[in-house]
Amino acid sequence: MRLKWLEPEDSTVHKSTLTLLSDDPAMQVAVAAMLRRHPQSFDLSCLAPCDALSALRDAATDLVLIDADAAVDVVVSVAVAALVQPAPVVVVGVALGRDEALDAACLVHGATAVLAKASGPGAPNLAGAEGDALISRLTLLVRPANAVAS
Amino acid sequence: MTTDAEALRVIAAEAADHVTAGEAILIAAVHATPERAEVDRLFRAFHSLKGLARAAAAEQFEALLHDAETWLADLRSGRREFDAQAGESLLQLLDLIRDACASGAFTDAAAPPALSARLRALLDAPMTNADTHSASLAIDVLGIEVETSAAFAELLAEILPELAAAVASGVEIEDDVAVLHHAAKRLGLLGFASRLVRLRGAAEGERAGLFEAVLRSAASFGFLTGATTGRLEAQRRPGSEPAQPPQLPQETPETRELRSLFAQLKINEMFVGELGGNALAFELAADNGLVIVEAVVPLPDPDELVRLVSTQRVLAGRGVGGARRDHLALLLVAPAKRLLEDLASEIGADHCQKLDGQTPPRHFAKPTEHVPTGAAQDALVRVPVEVLDRLFGRIGSFFSVGARLGVLATESGANEALRRLSDFAVTRAPEIMPEIEALLRDRRDFLNVEAEVGRLISLIHESTLGLRVIPFDNVVARFPRMVREMARQLGKSVHFELVSGPIKIDKGMADTLIDPITHIVRNALDHGVETPAERGALGKPASARVTLRAEQLGNRLVVTIEDDGRGIAIDKVAAKALTQRLVSEADIARMTQAQIARLIFTPGFSTRDQASELSGRGVGMDVALFNVTRLGGTIHIDNRPGLGAAFRLDMPLSAAIRPLLLVDTGTQTIGLPEAIVAEALIVPGSSVQSVNGQPSLLLRERYLPIFDLCDLLALPRHKLDNGEDISVVVCRWNGQRAALRVHRILRRLEMLIRETHPRITSLPGIGGVSTLGADRIVLVLDPDKLFGLASQSASRGLRSVGHALKAADGAQ
């Protein structure tokens, strides 16, 4: 499947903003590397979880990506983000996908999706194939109308 | 929650980092109101500590830290101003946490009621920068005033059940949704508001699903604020079903195999992530020709990470490196045949280890067992220093025995005697050959045993060396607080700067060194530093600067305490020394200013007429000198009247096990620290020629100054065999090179350098002693002293020995 909005010649495409809630430098680098490989997908903005409330209230973002491994209380972070931000809230973490209670709590409190990291808390493979898969899912959440199969 | 001992140790170590970060900001805040960025860092430090307290189930700390964090949040938002009282309370909380971490009681420590009350009082105090109305209102976790939150919750409780009924029956919902949307938007709950907008515009068939999203938002609001929102009542109505969690992936034979592999390699599966989504993991499970390597690299930038992932097969990664997390630990999959060194070099790894199931990975380890919190402390054993001292004494003796065994193995004439005996018996007495062969076998066995003992000694060395050494940072961590307290008592303003690298010193040395540093710092504050008014009159900044700097120079520790105060008043010192009859007027007349300044080290000396609480009793500086001298060190004073004074404490890092190259001068065994040995060689005597009057060694077509070690150390000189081969050790130190002529080069040996008596360290060129057996002393050279002696000894024909040595070095 090819996504129409990923075509570089499509002048109607404008970049969205992805706000990452993580104070883990390794995760920040991994997400930045992922976006380097998909330069037309998102601009990156990073927030420390402890700054999340005030910063998210003011942030003009198209997607909030919460790093469950960096959050002090991931469920609180999800609940706050989902209440103050109209943008979809996606949670990624190593325990997600294997901790049923945590997955359910995140979804109940407003997460649009919970996704497992497949290469550890620092998720270095986001700079490769793991990142390609994640980008596809995130862009579908942000611009489903543009994701037209050709 | 992981409560094993290792996890608690990690939490304590992380907490210590945050405590240090917070403490530095709070102490600096004494002099200047913290900037916004510093307040942010302070807030994050307390926030992280709260998270760690929660992770460690340290409920009392969590409560205290929550209060502190709330106060700091007000400070951040500008509703409060920083003041000394608040800073003091926060520092006391950090002290408490530091002590709890150090004693291993982080989880169970009790919060002193007085501190809890002080923190509560801080929160209860009226906000300085808020208007009267807002100051009286508390803010909840969503940043909304509590009263407003409660009103919104009431609105939800009233409308949601009606809305649920309307959605279920398909009647008009516009008005109810519009009311909630307006309220949510006013409160800044734009996520909540957006869900209401979608509900309002939805077709009838989609409403139930969208209403469910609204109910979830209401549930989150109640969860965060503690308010009742009517969400449960609404959910009981038809058409609103709770969200279902996704199905967890099923266990497959491959994931089972991977779990088994990770368990075997002691890898914590939780650090790898979802096994089902990790294609490489499956490849690993299927291919026995692959191994897992743990590597640690400096945190790459995004482009570097893309390159790394495209060239290496990365299984997992995580940020490591303490609070800064400035490194990336990786689990890599590599062919079993791949050389570890090549891999480390290719990716620039600081650490690289093939996981073999024996040694657990450093950063992806699987906890060995799950132990309850109370029992976790049993895994840590606190050992009195005296017990360690006795252990080290015995290890030292064992080293000496090992060293003597080594000398017997390499230096005895037994090998040569046996060889000659064997040669003789072959032709003259073949009947005793079986006995000689038995002796030769015994000799070989002895040499094997000696080699094994040497290997064991190296292992013991590795595992015991770290037992008694502590970071120098721990030794001096107390001084910022001490200086702050003293300055306050004295009515002075002092900016204290602490500069120390990653130096580790022996615990006994640390204990001896604390008093000298304390006395000198106290003296600097009490006598050296002027009051702000005095400094103002002198045109100096009101705040004085006191610096404590520690450096490791080779095998020496140099601690400098410097201030920009008034310096030592030489006239006053001389007058007081005369009054106290410590010296005569004739003595004073003969003495240089530097010598007079050193009178402050005389027992009983003080320039103060009355002793203060802090200094001036005439005890202290003599103790400082005594202790530093006992460590084999010296104190140098650099006095700049009117501008300040600097005390330089220079001492050997004693009681350490160091690798040495042993050489024989013919009369004495000498140990050369391996760090200064560039090469050891035997050259023809004709290689030594005179260059401008300086004996020089022609080595690889270059001349290198050569010195006889006996001459440098003023030892009896061995008999010279001119014209024959000579033994030479080429030494390199601080960019200088020189050759040392010795009688014999013996061997490399790891030896325990004993705590050195001042008389030994006053010998030319010597920094310490060790022993080979009970009767053989080894003098260990001090590189600085050795090269100093070489400089003095160089011939006058050279303009400057330093230049000559450096020139020779450059030529090499």
C-alpha cells in the first residue's frame, strides 16, 4: 500500500507536529532519527513529563506521543493529555502489549492507541524498520483522509 | 514493582544524583535568586525524586516531596518567591534523602514531623505574587482551581445521565452537548471539548461510540480531580459500553525459545520490548551461529543512530549514564566469529561484552530473585573500616609472599644449576639422570604454581582494590553546606566553588584529610574573607570567592584551597609569634615572608585575641600540617597580601596496589611506576655518548639524555662494566623523556605501596615503599621527583634541562 500524502510532489501536504512526552534522551534521539527518515511526516517537539500539563495546554500539536517508560505515572499523563489536547494521544512502551491492565487503563483514560516498543526503552530501531511501521500508524491517526491507497 | 536489592541500589544511586543537582541550585540560591532555568531544574529534581520515592514505595518521602514539588510549582508559575527559609527546608529534605540513601533506608525512613510541618507551612503561607482572590484558591492536577473543577464535575453529574438517555433514545442532544462543550472549553479541556464537538455533529448511528469517548473523558476528569462526574450512572444506561483492552499476543514456540535464551543469558526480557514485533529476535532464536553483544556508546545524534541501525543488527537499547543518560546501551546481534575489538572500534563503544550466560549484562540484567523490601537490605553488608584494614593488611602480606615467590622463580640460580647438572650427568653420571629429571619436573611444577599464584593475586587485586577507595567527591560534599552555614554565622557573603574530578582515594586517607581541609576552609572564612562592607570599601565584590580544587597528578593528590580575601597579614603573624614567644626577634629578622607565614602551623598559634566559635583557639592549622605530613605530603602557602591566599596540599595517593617495573641498582631494588615506563632495553655501552657534556643514549638515531639511577637517588653506585651491554629503562612523564641506567631489569609486579613515613618520602626521588618478602625493601619512585632530579642533574652545557628533555621527547 502506498500512501498518497507521502508523495513528495503532492503540494497540498503540510507537515504535522508530533509532541513527544519523554525526558529520556535515548528515546528523543530515536524518535528524531525516525523522523529524519520520513522528513515529510512530522516536526518534532519534545516535552519533559513534569512539564506536560502547562506545555500541553499551550501546545499546537497534531499528535501526542507518550513514552510510558519515561513517565512517572503513565496513566495520569495519558488522562491529562487526552483532556487538555484535542490531538490523538498515543502511548508507546516496553510493557505495553504484555501488561493487559496498563493497556486497558491507558485506553480508558483517552489514549487513541497503545503500542509496544520492540527494541527496548530507548527504542533505537525506530531509526529503522520499527520506525517505518510506527510512522505509518501515526500518520493514519493524524491524517486518515489523506491516507488513500493508490 | 521491583523491590529487589539491585533495584533499590539503582534507585538510591539515581536519587543521589538528583539530590546533588538540587542541592547545588539551593546552595547557589543563597547568593542570588535562582533563574527560571534553575527553578525548572530544581522542580525536575524534586519531581524525579518523588517518582523514585514512589517506585521504592517510600511513602513518607513521597508525601514530603509532593509538598516540596507543589511549592516549587508555585515558584515556577511566579505565584511565590524564593526565600532563605524555604531553601533551608528543601535542603533539609534533600539531606534526609541523602542520608536515607547512604544508609540503605530509603524505603523505610521516617519523615521528621518538624520537617513535614515546615513544608506544610510553606504551602499554607500566602502567595506573594498572586492577587487575594487567586491566592486563596488551590489548583488541582489539571491546573484548574479546585472550586471550578468541582462546579464542572457537578455539571457533568447533572448532564451526563440525561445525555446518555438521549443518545440511547435518539432524541435531540444539541443543547446538553453545547453546555458541556462551552464549560470544557472555558476550562482549557480542549481534548474533552473536541470529543463533544464530534458527538454533536455525529450521525445517529455513530453517537453511541462517540458518547463512550465522552464518558471516558469524564472518567479521566474524575480520576484526576477526585470529583464525582455522573459517569457511572450514565454508563449503566444502554448504549454505553466500556472500552475493551486489546488482545494480548499469544505465546508461540519462537517466543518461548527466546524467553529461554534471554533467561540463559541473564537478560531482563522487559528491556527488550515486545518479542512478537522484534524480527531480529526471531532470527536470533533460529540461528545458533549468532551471539548477543552488549555495547555502550556515547548517545548518538539522530543521523548517527540511523547509520548505526542500518549497519548493525540492534536487538534493544536504553539510555544509561546516571541522571544525564548521555550514553546508549545496546544489545547487538553479531556472528559468533566477529571479533569484539573490531565491533567496539566500529561503533565507538566504551564497553563491549559478549553475553555468555556467565557474566550478566551491565544494563539489561535480569534480576536474580525477587526479594521483599525488608529483606533487600540483607544483601548489603556494612563492614567496619577496621575489618577492611585487617583484611588489607593480610592481603598485603599475601602480596609480599607472592612477590617473593616470583623472585624465587625468576631470580634464583636453580634453573641454571639444574641445567648444568643435567649436562654433566648426561655424559659423566647417567645413572643419576632419573633423579635430575625428577628435580626438573618439580621445578616446572613450582613455576606453574608460581604463575597460578600470580594470576590469583591479580584477581584478588581486582576484586579488593575498590573496597576501600571512595570518590573524593564524597569527601568534600559536606563543604558547600559548611561554608554556607559559617558564612551566615560570620555575616559574610561567600561564593564557594568546588572543583574535583573523578578521583578516588583510600578511605583512611580521606578520614585523615578531612580535618586539614576543614581547618583551612574555616580559617579562610574566619580570617581571610572580609565582611561585605570591608570588601566594598576595598573595591572588591561583596561576595568573596573560596575555591576548593582537587587534582590527581600521577600518583599524587593535590588539593588547593584558595580565597580572594585579605591574605595572611605577615606583620600580624610576626607580632603574635613574638608575643607568644614562639620565635625571637632575631629569628623574625632572619625569616622570609613565606617562613613567617608558615608560623600559623605552629601549635597554639593564633592571631585572634579571643577565640570565636569557629576558629582562633590556636588549634587546627597545626593539626592540618600534622595530618598532611603524616600522609607523606606537604602544604605550600601562596600568600598575596590584600588579594587572598592559597593553600596547596600535595600528598601521595598511598596504600594502593600499583603495577611496577622492578629494577636493581646493584645495592637496592627500585620500583618504577608502570605508567612512566616507555620501554626497557639492553643496549651496547657504546650507545652512550656525550652531547654537550650530557651523557646521552643513541636510540633509533636520536639522542636521549641518560642518567644513572644510583647518581639520581644518591645510592651507592654499582661497579660499572664499561664497554659491555647496559640495562636501560626509558621513562616518559608530562611530555618529558629520559633514560635511566640500571644494573639489572628484574620484572613487572603488582605491589602494595605502603602508607609512607615522611622520612621515606623525603628521600630524593622516592614516593613510597613496598616489600619483597620480609627482608627486601623496594623503594618506589615518584615521577615528579624523579624528573626533577634529572633536571637538576643535567650538565651545564645544556641551556635548560627541561628544554633538552622536551627536545629529546620531540625528537622521539
